[in-house]
Amino acid sequence: MQIEIVHPKLAYSIREACHVSSLGKTTLYSHIANGRLKAVRIGGRTVITADSLRALVNGSDCEAASDTQ
């Protein structure tokens, strides 16, 4: 029997963030531009930190998510 270890996601692609939050791509980019959602560019890819996405959905801003790191 093989045991699979599940690691919580640290960040989501834009597509994944849309899926898990039920928000549209334009809405996510708007929140990023307004500083309410923290996104990081790594190479040519933009990822949204899981903490920031949780904070947005919970009604907090991304500053609260940054304080927990």
C-alpha cells in the first residue's frame, strides 16, 4: 500500500485561482492592480499566493495575508 502525502498549495496560477475562488480572470487582475490581491511573477508566469487569495475571499486585504508569513 502506497501512502500519498498531500501538500497544501502555496500559490495558484490565474486559471486555478479563478476555479477555486469562482471569480473571473478580469476580476482577479483588477484586485491585483488595486493591491487587494498579491501576485508574484516567477519567470514568465504569474502566480497568486494562497494566503492572499484566502484573505480576499474572506474579506480581508492582502496586507493581512502578508503579516502571517
